[in-house]
Amino acid sequence: VPLEPATLNSYQHWFERHLSELIGDTEIDKLDRDDLIELAGALLMRFENRTSARHCFNFTKTVLNWAWARGIIETSPAFKLYISADKRTKTEVQVHSHANIQKITAKLTEMRSHPNLQVRRAWEKYSVIIMMAATTGLRISELVGLKIEDFTHDFRRFKVVRRVDQFRDGRSVEERTGNLKSQRAYRELGVAEQVRPLLLN
């Protein structure tokens, strides 16, 4: 169906300003569900309001559905993934909004400058894992399992390759370290710009 000029302009805007940077180097038949979940989180952090993030994500779904209808891909990895304009649905990706990330960052910055040395050191120690949790949606066991060697040299991307279960029965870290629960759980994700300075320090 021919597109209205305004619609086409919007699509070009979403792609050139956002999608090209975030997933533009991935072939359409190589995109998987984890890529789309990561994209939804990145869009929610990038836009000031949820509506813009939703429109951009819905355009991505439109392209994937177009490819599925023509046999280019076997199924759409974005099936039943949504960014709602207001209240979240059960199937929506559970990630923090841009505004919430700003609040978390501001509070961590405040606590890292606390006048009490003991408090300051504690927040300096745990700020990284809090920001990683807030910006990636990783499970706690996956976060605890991360190592420096899992990150690229510039700390822009990292791989999730192991988990560390909760402490119980006196088991050591080595005994609690194991494989991820499914093959899909092994993935590579991007590091949010707010987190990189914490990792570099």
C-alpha cells in the first residue's frame, strides 16, 4: 500500500536517527527476541516520553511483519512485545523509563559524594551493579556472574555467558557458578552511556 508522505517521513526519521544506530548493522533474519528486548529498553532510555519510544518500536515491528509476510524471516521476534503509552501490560518489556534512569543516576551520584567515608565507599562499590541492573534488565544471577573479561576493551558491549546462584548451604562461589538456563540466554548486550564511566573507573 502506498505510504502517505508524512508516514514515510516518520519512518525515515525513526530509522535514520535511531534504528540505524541501534540495530542497523544486523541483518533482518539475524535479529532475535533478545535483540528486540534490548532495543525496546534502549528506546525507552533514549526518548523523553514513552509515546515516541512506542512509535519507533512499532515501526520496527511493522518492518519485521512485512518481512515475515514475504517469507524473508520465519517468524517475527517481536511477537507479543510491546511498549505501551501508559500503563504496562504483562507482555511489555519491563525496563525503566528515561526519567527513572535519570533519577537513579542522580541519587547514586549524590550517595557517591556522601560526607561519610564508609557510606561513600559502599555506594562507590555498588553503583555499577545497580546501574547495570537498571539499564539492562539482567537477572541478579546473571549480573553477579559478569566478569571484566566479558566486556569489550572500550566497555561498550558485554556478553552474558554464566550465572551465579544465590548463596545457600555454605556453597562457594565456584560451586554456585554455572551455565545459563537456555541457549537463548547466552547473548551480547550494549552498555548504557551512563554506566560506562563507572566501569572505566
